[in-house]
Amino acid sequence: MTVEASVTLPGETSSRVALTDSAVELLEKLWLIHGPLMFHQSGGCCDGSSPMCYPAGEFITAEADVLLGVLDISTAAHDRADLRSGPDEGPGAGIVAGDGPRPIEFWMSREQFEYWRHTHLTVDVVPGRGSGFSVEAPEGKRFLIRSRLMDQP
């Protein structure tokens, strides 16, 4: 089961972003630790080509960024029996798996979007070290993008 993002760009009818099951599983865990989350993908070298996951609002977006979609992991979290509740303290305190909507915005720098405008992005997870600024880094995993051309109308 993949989770497809809502359509947010004017005039478009197809989702641009999805999550693999592995990405959903890791995001559920991170949500319980950090509370609401967001993604941002910038251009550039090093980790700039990987999606970065932050607590919602910790990365400030502006006119130089494009909201590609909003992913909701609440349905997937509700179906999982192994993630019942968050920690007793911190941003995820008191959160229960499947307890209300869990929207995750996916942003991309406008400059990067010009190169990727014809692609559908799927966020996946692989073993490895994520960027020090992305919340999955301590988990020994990192998010990455798998891309394909958008379906033609």
C-alpha cells in the first residue's frame, strides 16, 4: 500500500508525491517522537538532493518553494497495531497511532521543481545515515526519492 499525496498545484489532477510502506512506517515512528512533520527537497549538492524531514514549521518555506502535495499517514497508522502511542514527554507526547489526521506537507524549492516538473516522486527509505538535520538520521535510515515520469493526460 502506498500513500498518495493530495493534489495541491492549480490545474493539476494527479498526485505528484507518494510514500512507500517503509516510508510510512518510519514516518509513523518519527511522528510519535517529534509530533507533526514536513518534507523539503532543495537542489544542490550533498544532501540537497535528498528529501529532508523536519518537525512541521521548523523549516520556513517561502515564495521560493512549491507545495507539491500533502500526504496523510493517519489511515496507515490506524491500521498498524505495533505503534500504539507516543512518548510520555516531548512533541509526540500523548499521540496515539490513528488518532486524527496526520498531514505531512512535501515542499520543493521552485528552482529544483523546474527540473522535476515532469516527474512523480515516491519517498522511500534505505539503510544508511541521513543528513544531520533530517529527523530520521538517528534511526540509521535515510529517505530517498524514486522518480518516474508523470502519466500523460
